[in-house]
Amino acid sequence: MQQTVTTALPQIKTITRPMPNATQGRVRRTREDIETVRANNPIEQVIARYVVLRPSGRRLLGNCPFHNDPTPSLVVYAHNQSFYCFGCDVGGDVFKFVQLFEKLSFAEALQRLGSITPTNRPVSRVLPVSVNTLPRVELSEEHFTLLTAATEVYHAAIFTQPRVLEYLAKRRIDLDMIRYHRIGYVTGNDLAKYFRFRGWDPEIANDLGLIGPRGEYFRQRIVIPEVREGRAIYLVGRATQKYQRAKYLGLPGAPKPLYGLERVRGSAEVFLCEGPLDWLTLVQWGYPAIALLGSHLKQDQASEIADAERVFIVTDSDEPGRRSARRLAEMFGKRARIVPPLPNAKDVNELAMHPRAHETFSELVQQARSGLH
């Protein structure tokens, strides 16, 4: 379905990865370096050095250090290693927290965390708090019920937002795709009222991370659900406003799945991409696609597509994306086919906005299938 588009929602700029190192000049950090530092610095332990954290269900709460916060609105999610403040809408990973608190660049935060060892930890501004890693809890039927209901509330709301529909049309996501995949929009004031009307326990919504101390987690975001067997199991929210620092937010209280897994069961070929809009684009073009919701794939997730004879890897066209493609190809061995870099586009969804996008992508797939890349 085609629509004429004259406006678009603001885009979020990405941070350039190579950054100066304060003591060693200019260095390049690989994703492996960054992930190693991340793994050695659990976010709940790092933030507890700056903020007093107290358990609240599966989360940890504290007073946000980035604004005047008389009541705790900073939430730390150990299960997906992220934080978010419902008061000032600041969130991210362990690097982002250290960047904001210490007023450092990404490279400086990486160096600061990389220099911390069990015997060499900075002691300035530390509040001694003992925090245990929170266990991952499997979702109950009540969780799935509320998550599916939230998806329907958000889906209904998107049709009251012509500007959001125009934006998705510009990204070549048409109304049929919006309806089929139950894509929604969070106004920020619908969910709590609906849950109260149904008489549902708000603590279940809090446990999922849908609603927190300061309102709805995904407010003013486009929401893309993963629906399996008719029920939603996860949500990803895409930013629509300049003040929203994180381009994408995942549902804090649920394990992150592979998007589209149910639809590729039995497929001889599977297309592996990074982001949810790339995934929607590939599905719209008729490809059996899966979204990683990032650039990393766990070994147990790889086993979920063990039956596929060929795995086409479609990552971003920049150098980090190509490194990610090579790493993923190593996991799949002879089954892997790396799709060549997309011409004049960072990712599949950006390519979709160009003339002959589908034909261009088909040609690249044929090159990958023939081993000409």
C-alpha cells in the first residue's frame, strides 16, 4: 500500500565508535573488546558504586543521579544489563551510565571500566551496597495475558497517530504489515487505565517493565511485538522524539527472543538481520527472516534454526556490521552466506527507501548464493 509522505520523525544519530584513548592516543576497539569489558562489569554492581540500590521484585530501584529525584525512579534491570530512569527518560547500558555520571566519552568510559579489576577499583563516590544478581524468571500465563493486551492497546492507538503512520509509510512499512504484525504506538496514558478497567494486578505490568514509577516504559515510541501462537511474548520500542536517547528499547522484564522464529520453521533458507525494521522489510519482500535485535547471537539461539540449510546474514553495511557478519558466519560454518554490503544504505530498511530496492537486494542475495561476495 503506497502513501505520499511529506514529513518524517526525527532520527537518532549513532555514536562514532573509534574514540581517543586518554593515555594511549587513538586506538580502535573491536566489539569483542567492548563485550569483554561489559561482561566483566555487571551493571547492577557498577551502578551500586554510585547509587544506593534496593531490590523491588526482579528489579533494583534507586534515586536517579541525573535529576532531582526525591522518590526512586531509577530502575536497574540485571537480567538484560540495562538501566532506565522514568523521571528524566535516561537509559542505556553500563557504558552509558558511566559516561553520563563521570562526564566521559564512550572511549574514556570503556577505558575506565576496563581498568577496574577486583583488586583495583576506584573508591571515589562509592556507596557500599551489596547487590545480588537477579535471576531470570520465566513468564507466567498472567504475564502473557497482560503483554498481549498491551500489544492490542498499542495497536489500536497507532491508528490515531497520522504522523506515525506517515513515518512508517516513508520507511516502506505499509498498513497491511502494521495490521498483520500488530505494530503499535504508545501514547503514554492508555495502558494503566485499561488495566484498571480490567481489574488486573498492576504489579504484573511492573514486573514486565511495561509500567514503572513514572508511567509507561515505551511512551511515545513505535512498538513492534513478537507474536507467537497468537500471544505477544516481547516488545521493542523505537524512538520517535529527539529527547529519546536510545533508538530502540527492549522490554525490560522478559527474555529477548529471535523475532520471526515461528514463521521460519521448516524453511530451507533463513535470513538473519539485526533490527526490527530491517526484519519487517525482509518479511514484506517475502523472505523468511529473523531479527537478532542486536548484532550478537547466543549459541542456544543458533540452535533454534539448526534445520535451515542456508543462513543468509544481512548486517549493517558499516565496518562494525561487516565484522558482526563475519562473526555470525563462523557460528554457522558452511551454511552461512554473507549478503554483500548494501549500496548507498546502512541497512535493509534504509535501502527500501531507494528506487528498485527489492530488485537490488535480490541481486545481492543471488551473489551471496553463488559465492560471488
